[in-house]
Amino acid sequence: MTLSDLLLLVAMAVAAGLIGSVTVMRRMALASDAVSHVALPGVAIAIILRVNPVLGGLAALFLGSLLIWALEHKTRLPMEAVIGVVFSAALAIGSMLASGEELLAALFGGSHDSGRVELLLGLAASAIVITYVLHERSRLVIALVSPELASSTGINVSRVNLIFLLMFALTIALGLRFLGVLLMGSLIIIPAVTATFLAHNLRALQLTSVALAVASALAGSLMAPRLHVERGPLIIMVAASLFLVALGARSVTRAGARA
């Protein structure tokens, strides 16, 4: 793994940990994981046109996020339901457009090294996501706990939801080359869920989620060549293992407290 690849991987994991902490608080874990699949048609079209698949995935994710937001706003259906419809259609379209090894790379990620332009764009995008979550943390929490209170204090809840979806989409795009369409959502969700076992306030939740995401990404990437497996699935296996360890530790602690 080159230094550029390592820097981009860590930056992506930090962004994933932060956006994941907000996603779990909003109780959107399963629905948000499905959003990553919306990237598949864009990735497939980019492959056909011989352009960077990440750019195609990002375009599809942004368009999909706008569509999800608009449909939820117009129909008043639950966001989970709207995401389910958009996700299913996108997955079907993407599967028809891509095939063979290209489809596998789009679904599970690849292992090519990062170029200078890709590194700079990736770091800039990560900085945008990180800055957004840290700066807008209070607005996001207020909009989550009480939309009515948020509106009364001048917070545009609809705009907050839209920007959050766009930041979530940008985070997914950051990890497409590492984990692919199917697995990137898992790196956002699993560390954040694990962090809920270990943290007792929002700041601790975010820091723990980031630490777990970075640890999973680094461990999986470093072990993959030695185990002769793809790094994307291994990264998620490491994250899932940490979840099980944290779950077991919490169970032991609770059993000790009862005793």
C-alpha cells in the first residue's frame, strides 16, 4: 500500500466514522446502507464511457439523494420506504449495465493505487464531510430530537436533511474504490453501532466510531495481501469482529453488575 493510498484510506475512514455516528442516531442504519447501492448505475455508465468509476458513482449518489429527498418531501412517505424504492431500481439498472469483472470491482472495490489528483480530491472531499459533521453537530441533533423545536429556532429541517443525505452520498463515494457499492455502507454503519456500546455521550460516540472505522480499514488493508484476499470484505470482517467483541464485553459487564 502506497502512502497516498494510506492517507486516502484513513481520511475516508474518519469521514465514515463521523457520518455513521449521525446516521445511527437518526435510526437510519439499514436504510442508509441501501443508499450506497444507488451508486451502481453511475459506476456502470462510467465504466462504459471509460471514465473514473468513482465520478460516475458520485454523480449517481448525488442524483439519488436529491430524488430521495424530493420524494420524501412531496409524498410524506417514510424515508426508509423511499430509499427502498430508489435503491431497488438503481440496483436493477446497474446490474443490467455492468457485467463480469467490472461488476465485481464495482460491487466489492478494487486495489489500484491512488494517483495525485485522486488523492487531493479524496482528501478535500473527506475534509468537507468532517467539517460538516463537526460544525453542524448541534443542528443535526436538534433536528433529530425535535423537528418542531428546530423549526422554532430557525433551523430549516428539510434543508438539514438534504445536506445530510448529500454528505452521506459523498462519504460513500469516497470509499467506492476501497470497498465498492455493496460494502461501503457497512463501514459507515458497523463502527458507529459498535461505538454505542462503548460511549455515553455524543462526543465519545463520534470519537469511538472514528477510531473503530480507522482501525478496521487499516487492519483489513494491511492483512489482505498476507491472507491473499480482497481488502474490502476483510475490512468489513474486521469491523464486524470488533462489534462482536464489544457486544461480548458489554454482556460480561452487565452480568457482573447484576451479580
